[in-house]
Amino acid sequence: MAVLDAYHLERCGILPDSHVLAAISGGADSTALLLLLTECMDRGLIREVSAAHYNHRIRGENADEDERFCRELCERLSVPFYSGSGDVLSRAKEQKDGVENAARTMRYAFLLRVMAEIGADCIATAHQADDQAETVLQHLLRGTGPKGLCGMVPRTGDVARPLLHFSRGDILDYLAERGQTFRQDETNLDTRFSRNRVRLEVIPALQQLQPKLVDHLCRLAEDMRADEDFFLPAVTGLIEDSASDGGFERTLLADCPEAVRRRALVHLLNKEFSYDICRNDVERLDWLLKAPSGKRVSLHGGLEAWNDGSVLRLGETSSEPDDPVDLDPGRVAETGGWRIRTEIADSFVRPSSCMEAYIACSADRLRSLTARRKRNGDRFRPLGMCGSRLLSDIFTDRKFPEKLRTAPLICLGEEIVFVPGYTVSESVRVTPESDKIIHILIEEVTES
């Protein structure tokens, strides 16, 4: 039978001076949670208990009955009660999100708001051992690494889970002994929801092979958490040590043992993007660590990573258009954060920087002078060379810094005639016979 003591509370960060906000739905687990917390308060293990209920408006009149049950239970226990509601189905449709995820997002937003308003120290949820087993199994079915096998932890930020050591059977026995009723949610029987299918179909089928499946999955989660805790100092230290020029030093990451490196990449993705980690993203980053400079990989969610010399960088995929920008000598053009000045020059002058150039251009080609971003497959014939090369190979060989790779290329029609940071094309070499000479200066636009 479930009995909360100081051990269960302290392992999820609930101390004797804590004000705990219990998230209650009216179901068996959350009803037991509220009773157990009030008993802890009576024994001096908690200073204060409040309760909050969120009506998702999914179950019609039943949802209103759930709220009424929770309110009356709190009145009987002399626990302050807070309620909220929202249209989950409309939110899911608007956000093109699943109903389960929309409900969770709206519920936690409400709970965090109440917690802040009443000055509570944490939110206690009623997740228990069977929930933990379902979570680990769902992660396995979806495809996961060591971190996913940790399942739910006793404390995540403001959310505490004091019942993780208790089974659903323990909780039902506890409620029966106290003669406490609870609400039944028929949506928990709807196998259109993935978690319900795992609970109602997958786990019972597996328990026929291994009756102690829930215990084994929960122990696995605890063991994996211990492993992750062991690796955490090495992982965070590696990320801090490898931080370099707005990115991360590739060699430092690549030379680490795989167990540390893979965990570091997961940590890095969480740190940079704060999203649910996709295993394919970790594998792409791992490959990128030893790939040639200039290589890029796409990550899910419109994100990408790339090699900039010895530095690994992560960011959003650029959505800037690569349509050519017409260049009119005598006028200034701007594109992609760069300013381009072009003018007709009287004579050739040795450029003062790699962002400046003089090109020969006949009068009939002048109207085709444009600037654009790099494209896959671009080729360029550098000054002094007979043939052309892939621009990506040039960038790699010359270890072009990432910023210069974003600078606009100067073109005459489809031909690239000036690569900023490098040189002009052999085809526009200035000679005494040149018809017109165009002076080009490219500058980064900086915020004033």
C-alpha cells in the first residue's frame, strides 16, 4: 500500500518547508496523491498543500463532473482549490497538433500560472510506476537512446513526481482502505491515443511473457538515470571546453569516446534548440564532426548544422531567397546582410582587401551584372586558371570561414565573376584592351 515518507519527498525536492501544488484530475492516481500529500502535511513533512484542476472540455458533462468532484474533495480536506479550462480540440486543430500534446501544453501552462500566483514551490503530479513503464516502452517503440530510457525523473524543473515508486495496484489498495472514491475517465479506454494502446494492449501482451515487466522497466529507468548522472559532468565539461567562436571545436568532440560524444551531442542539441531529440539528428552530427569543412546536414524542424573550418555550427535553415539582385553601377544594393557598391572606374587599382575587386566588362554585358547566394553545383574559374572548379571544393580547400560563405557572389549572367574573400574570374581579368572596368566593394551591413 502507498505511504509517502520523507525519502519519497526529498528525492523529488519536496522539503518540510515546501508549499506543494497538487495537479488533480479526479482519477485514482491524482486523488491518492492529494490524500497522501495532506497526510504528509499533517505529519509535518510538508508546510502547505494546494490543488489545481484543468478542464480540457473534451468529455462534455463528464468533465464538469470531474471538476465538481475535485472541488468537493478539496473542500472536505480543507485544501485551497484552483480550476481552469480551455478548448483543447480547437487548440489542437489551430496548431495542427495532436490532442494529447495540446492538452498537456495547455494544462501545464495553467499549472505554472497558478503556481506562480499562489507562491507554491513546485507542482506535484501523480505519475506512478505503471506510467513510468509505459513511458520507457513508448520511447523504445519510437526509437531512443540512453536518455530516453531514463523515462520520467523524480523532479524536472518545477514538476515533482513523488509517486514514481508506487504501482497502480498500490494506489488502488490505498484508496480502497480509506473508502475513497474516484472518477473514471472513459477517454483512457480510447486506443486511438498511443499511450492508451501501450497501456491496454501492448503491456498486457508482454506481461504474459514476463509478469514483472513493469518492475523491470522501472529498474531499467533507474539504472539508466544513474549512468546519465555519472556521465553528466564529463558531458557538460566537454561542451564548455569545446565552445569556440560561436560554435564548437570539432576535433575536441570527435576525439572523445563514443559514449561521451553521443551524450554530448544530445546535450548540445538540447542546449541550442530545446527540442525533442531525434536519433537521426545525433547520427548526422556525429558524422559531421569528421566530415570535410563546408559540409552541412539538415536537422528536423527547419534546423541545420555545418562545418566552418574546425568549428561545428548549428542554426536555423536560411529562408532568404537566392534570386539574383541587379547591380547598377553608381548605386548601392543590399542583399542578405551585405552591402554592394559598384561603379565604373577609370583604371585598375590594386584592391585593398579581399572584399574588393576590379573586373573587365563589355558594355553589352553590363546589364547582366547581378549578385546572388551560392547554389549547389556552382563552378568558378579563378584568376590564372584554365579550367573551373566546384565552388564548394574551393571553400573547403581554402578553409573559408562560414561568414564569407554567405557573402553574395558577383555574376555576369550565369557566370560567377567574383567570389568575395577570394578572387575574380580569369574571364574578367582587366587588361589594357578592356572596354569598361567595374569597381566592386562588398561590406557587411552592421546594426547601428
